[in-house]
Amino acid sequence: MGINNGEKIVKKVSGFTARDIQHECDHLDGIIFLEKVTQKNGFATKEMINKYNLRNS
């Protein structure tokens, strides 16, 4: 990917690529993955992160 000199980039994506781009945009907006976790049955829950001290502070 080259430098775009501040120009807006518009591209239609789907699937994993869309999730990945949204994830990176969230970082730019100060949002971390854990703030979006809604299911409590996986490893990436706030409780599990706290239990295993996995959050970088």
C-alpha cells in the first residue's frame, strides 16, 4: 500500500478483510477489541483477560 497524501480511500470489502480493516479503524478511534466482545463463551472476554492478566496497561 502506498502513501495516499491524505486522500480518502474507498474500497468495498467483505469477510475477514472487512473485519480486519474495522479492527484497525477501531484502534485509530481508541476502541479495543475487548470493548466489542459480546459473547461470554470464548477466551477473549474481559473476565478471562483480567484473570490471566493479558491486558497491556
